[in-house]
Amino acid sequence: MALRLPRTTTVTLPRLAGRPGRKKWDKHTWLYVSVIIAVVAGAVVGLAFPEFAVGLKPLGTAFVSLITMMIAPIIFCTIVVGVGSIAKAATVGKIGGLALVYFLGMSTFALAIGLVVGNIIHPGEGLDMSGSTYQATGEATSTVDFLLHIVPESFFAAFTGGSVLQVLFIALLVGFALQGLGEKGKPIMTAITHLQTLVFRILGMILWLAPVGAFGAIAAVVGSTGVAAILGLGLLMVAFYITCFVFIAGVLGSLLYAVARVNIFSLMKYLGREYLLIVGTSSSESALPRLIAKMEHLGVSKPVVGITVPTGYSFNLDGTAIYLTMASLFIATGMGAPMSIPEQIGLLVFMIIASKGAAGVTGAGLATLAAGLQTYRPDLVGGVGVIVGIDRFMSEGRAVTNFTGNAVATVLIGTWTRQIDKARVREVLSGARPFDESTLTGGHGADAGKKAPAAQREDAAATALATTAR
């Protein structure tokens, strides 16, 4: 009697990609690594070939212009979809009112911090800037003129005038109108939602030019300024950056954790790619569309994001506020006309209004500083010429602080109005719900529950083994 061996089944397991536990970079990660490389390369070219580097400035200008081109349609679509989806119009007023009160309070606090630090370190002491001159191009804007400027000359002029506030105004009107139309307004709302998807897709295409734009911008500023000019005003720059860090980590971080139980550094890590974009372009506006998308993915409701983020870019300029007071004290001391405490308090009150004049304008800090001093202390305007040499480097600190302040404000307003999914916030910040870089969305809906391809292949292998065992 022959012994029969059981027939075995050969199972070919799928080949797993990469080494176990090793996460492969996707093309979008490579994009932002390229931005870092471009920034370093731009600095090297600026130092080695300054004349050639200055000629590269149009590269950075063109990239920022492309981003700015998309801001108006993105804000319009986001606010219309957000406001139009709210059942009660009173909710919009509640969100907007709460946001404005918070912005006013935080901007005032930031201005005060700038004054305190300026009085401690006395920037500009020992310098002789009395012979400095500067031709101020900005004009002080009265409160009435500022409010009248919110209303555009025509419905479509808001999209070509470059004012974020005008787009915000038109978008709110359209959103409220769609609310009143009810069922009749649904086709229009659907069309605007599809337009929003298209706009974000175009933005994703433009962002692939970020390394080129960052390279041109950094090379030009290093080539024109040089290292010597930066070292000469190093104290002001270092003090400003330390102040911004203390404000972000101490003030914003404490408030964020106390209200929403969110760690500020976890939120900043989540927005890491946006910070690279800001540093490369020296403009927080370049990251505005991505901030809107990422805040929605984080779990904050569309109405809160749609109202808070665009409004914050006009009224919540924490970094600009710190810059205005510190730079003013630096100029006053360097010009040999230091301000008394009452004058500093008067400057703080004036700058609260003047800082709102920078609404929606890329790199408006220097112009706002000149316009503010021209109105409050005309004898100090000439000292702005000294700041010009390092303003480009300080603008990065302003942009990062402004951006962080608006991200924190969105989470806070969402928490106060109870329009935030806290469980989703924890999942997103822990990395359990990745942001979809290809479409600038969070992978909602059908894609939300899908596993990564590698995980699917591992499940398939386990299933095959289990079938064989049976």
C-alpha cells in the first residue's frame, strides 16, 4: 500500500513595496523638499553672483502673482459655499462678530508686546540715522475711506481690484442671496462647488512652480542686499524673530491649548508645507488657499473657515503688528528722537488702525510703517530708509506669524461656536487622516476609508494564507 502525501498548494505572495516600516516619499513631498533646496541655492547664487541674481527677481514676482491671481476666486467660492450652506443667516453674523472681536484684541496684544520688547532691548541705540531719507509712497487711510473701499465700484470689479475685503463683501452677498432662494438656488450652489474644485486643481498645478519662484525671490534679495547690510541690523532682526516665536509659542500656544486642547506645535507640523511656501515667497498670501483647504480637512466647519480665514488675512495681522511697533521704536531711537511712554501709547492706538490698512496687500508692512509714521511722527519717516535693507528678511517672520495666528484663530472660533469635530482634529494631527495633496482635499467621502496600496497588498497576502490553511 503506497503512502499518499497530501497535495500542497503553492501560494505566491504579492511583493510588498519598499522595506517594512519605511515610508516612501510621494511626489508632493519631493516638491516641498525642492523648495528648500531652491531657497539654499538662491542664497548661494545671490552671494556668488549678485548682479546676475538681482535679474532673477521676476521669477519670484511671477510666482507670487500666479498665487495672487487665484486668491479672489478661491475666497469667493469658499465663502459662498460656506454661507450658502448655513440654515440660519444669524449664524454668519455670530461667527463674523466673534472673529472680529478676537482679531481686534489679539492685534492690540501683539502691538503691546512689540512695545514692551522694544523698550527692553532698545533697538537702534548707538546708531546715527539722522541723515537717512525715505520717500513714502503710502498714504494714511482714514477709517471712513477704509470702510468705503470695502464696496467695489461694480460687482466684477472686486475680482480685479486686488482687495480681499471687496471679494469677501461680494461673496457674503451672494451667499445670503442663495440662502433666500432656497431650492431654486441649489443648482447655482452646485455649480459654484464644482468651480471651487476646478480652482483648487489649477492652484495645485501652479504650486509645482514653487521651487522656481523661491529660487528667484531669495537669489534677488540676497544679491541686492548682501550679508554686510544684514549683519549691521542683526539685533533688530534677532529680537523681532524671538518676539514672534514667544508670541506664537507662549500666547497663541497657551490660548489654543486652553480653549481647544490642541498643541500648537502639532498644528504647525500639520501646516509644515505651507510654512515652506511662505518662507520661499515671503508672503502668507501664497499659502492662503491651502490654509482654507487644510482647516476644512482638520475638522472645522466650512462656514467658520470661509469667514474666519479671509477676514483674518485682513484684520488679524499679528506679525505685522509686532513689526510696526518694534520698527517704530528702532527708528525713533536711531534718529535721536526716542518716544516717551505717552507717545508710545498714542502710537499703539494709531497703529491699531494703520495696521488694518495692510489688508490683503503682499509685503505691505513697510508701506504701512511709512504711512503710519508720516501721520503720527513725520520727523521719523526718513528712518524707514534704513529698514528697507532688512525688511525683506523680516517680512518672512511677519508672514509666518500672521499665518499661524489665522490658523489658530480658525480653530478657536470653531471651538467657541461648536462647529469643529474634535475627534477628527485628533485623527488629522496624529496622521491617521492624511491630507490629499493631489486635489488639495482631505480625502472625504468614498476615499476616506480606503487603505494605502501597501496595506491592501498585505491584506491580500493574509487572505491567501488563510484560504490555503483552510
